[in-house]
Amino acid sequence: MMRFTLRSTWVTTSALAACLLSASACDVRDEFLSPQQPGTILPGDISGAGVAGAEAIRVGALGRFQQLSPAGGNGNQTEATLLGDLLADVWKTGDTFTQHNETDQRVVSTNNSVLSTAYSDLTRSRGFYRDAINAIKAVEADKSSEIAEQYFAMGYSEMLLAELFCNGTPIGETVNGVFTLGVPKSNQEVFAMANAHLDTAIALAVPVAGNLRADTLLATSVKAAASIAKGRTLVDMAKFAEAATAVANVATNYTYNVTFSQATNDNNLWNLAGQVSTRARFVVGDSFDTQGLLKNALPFSSAKDPRVPTTGSPTNTASTKAIDGTTPLVSQQIWVNRSDPVPVASGIDARLVEAEAKLNANDIAGMMTILNALRANIGMTPLAPAATAPEQVDQLFSERAFWLFLTAHRLGDLRRLSRSVANDGYGRNSESVFPTGVYTGRGGGVYGPDVNFPLPIDESNSNPNVPGCIDRNP
């Protein structure tokens, strides 16, 4: 079965004419750069260049999508997906930055500048996808698969907003060049919006008769990726049977990757997660560190699980240290090269969606069949079913955590575990799910109560409709 890799690059306006427009269209750059705005190329200007301009916008939008992955960002700027894993138990900070340390401690402030930038990157990306959709429709409406890919990116980004942030995220829109400020929406409303856009992606991801083979491959891949994202969104909405149906036709070995290159931007997981010790701001999380037990945290490094390869020990005080000079460096060994691709949707995720549907249908034998088939694919010993219903939930979510390590699923999982049964969750107290108690990271103290991210103060300052979060509930 095919594996598909999205090859996207970070696109800057200075590179559009030189790198993205065809040779015959290079001289239109002079027309793009008006005297009133020297050095600026606007979406309307590019789309006016016809097919080449639409392609420039399309590639630029995919570059924005690439940046939303856990490996996105650059230098010291991390994206919301990596921060979400830090708020959960996947990462432990080894940093001197207050913004990262307060996230690890579950006490995220609304003026956290790293979060503010990450939030803006996520919300503004939707406008780039919309521009790309409109540009492609204007000049190459028959390229339905390319349009579908932008709807996939839009739905996926909205899903992330609802998984990572509090209730109350506003969803603004730009129509005919006019921007409308959004009003606060609940997470469930944002999930519903994401689901609708993913449905559009699935419907449009159909090869056009007579088009190149590449279009058929793209259509097939985008349909699979959007189906996985739809399944994940429906699980977030506690629509488990529908979620299983959505992913049923996705092959287990399928992946949709975003890629990186040294010429554009590095994989930031390689950059910040231990491959170069002098830049290691994050270390792999564990249930123990030099100060003892970390309550509720999974032993990601000390378990020595083949799905989570690491080097270093969280309890070895004599080992190499992270950038703060005190935290033992435990580095991930999945992305060991600066250009390694990162999956944002995979067939493994699809199978785990089906396993959770089996769990919620009380088909424990069916759940175990799926989990053990995945383990058998990499030569792991099969699991025996846990004895009690709570332990069966633990078993599934532990398997999810190890299979989906560092792919920005963990915070959404912990929130679902913490959500009340009445609100379609598993009814656990958040302090029995998230790291809690004495905080052993930089500065000490105790863990805070955060189970999601607040809306940054910049949002409230710029949008009078948004005084802040509706609530901080899971």
C-alpha cells in the first residue's frame, strides 16, 4: 500500500517570484511590488498572475500547515502542538525560558509570548488555506484534489484549536477582503466546524478524469488523511461508531508527512529535543526524575519501549544536561536528522480510533485484537486484556500514548479522560490524569490546575467579542 509524503516548504514573499513562479512569469514580480508597498506581495496580486500565482499561494499555505506540526517553529519558537505535549506528560522542560517552564508546570499565563505566537500561527493559518482555495478555484477549478488538501489542512487546524485551547476560541473569517471578528465558540462547536471542512475535503478528493497520475495519488492520499482527521475529531466529540466508520478504509501503513529541509527550516524536534545538547530545551518525559516519582506521568523513556526510542536517563545526575544545566538530557531518537519528516496523520491512528470505538461498545475482545495486531506488526509481545473497566481504559490510552508519541495527541487524550461523562468524557478527575503534586522542574513549587491553554491576552486586546475563555474545563 502506498505511503504518501507531503513535500512542503516554508515560503517567503521574497522567494515567490524566484522559486515558485514559472520562468515565463518571472517578470510579473515587478507588477506585484507596488510603489506604495515596496517588497510586499499580497494574495490578490499573486492570484492575478494566473496558474503560477495560484501555485505560489497553494505551496505557501502548505508551508503554514507544515509549521503547525510538533516539529514546526524555528529556533526557540515552539508551536502549539509541541506545547500541548509539554502541558501533558510527554515532555519535561530542560529550559531556562519561563514560558516553557510554566507550561510544564500547568500554570500558563495569558501573556505567555511563546503561546501567543503559537496561537496566532494556528488561527491565522486558516486564512492562508482560504486564500489558496479561492486562488485555485479561480484559475484551475478542475484541480479538486488540491482544493481538498487545503480543506483538510483547515479542518485539521480547527481540530487542533479545539483540542489544545479552552472553550471560547473565536473563529474569524475574511470574506471579499473584509475581516470579521469571531465570537467565542465552545470546543464542541469548533470540532463540528472542523468536521464539516473535513467532509468537504473527503468529497473533493476525487481524481479528475484524464488528469496526471500525480493527481490520482494526491486524491487518494488526501482522502485518507482527511478521513483520519475526521475520525479523530469524531472521537473528540464522543461519536465513536461514526469515527470508526470514517477511518475504516484507511490502510494501517498509510502516513501523511510534512517534510523539512536545511535550505528552508529544520525539523524543530531535532533542534530542541536533544539531538544537539547545547540547544536541548525539552527532554522526554518519564514517571521518575532525579527528585523521585512524578504522579500520573507515563514512563516514556524508562519503559524502553521500541515505539519510543530514547537515549539518556531521567535519574542520572552525572549525565549530559539540557540547556538549563541541571536537567538530565533524555533525547528522542525518532527524528535524529534535521530534515526527517513528521507524520500528521497515520493508519496507526486510524486503528486506534477503531480500538476506542470497540472499548466504548464494550467489545474488549475486539479492542485487544486491534491493539495486538499493531504490536505484532513490530514484533511486540501481545497484551492480555485488563481485568476491570477502568484498567481497560488505562490499557487503551497507554497504547495510544506510546504509538502516537510526540505527534500532538496526548493533551487531547488527557482532556477526554478528564471530561465528565455527561460531557462525553471518561469521568476522571483531572488530578488523577495530569501530572500533579510537587513540581520538580526549574523553580520548584507545585503543579497548577491547567488542562488546556488559555486564550492569549493579545486575542482579548484585539477582539472586543472575547473577554477571555468561556471556561477552562476539559
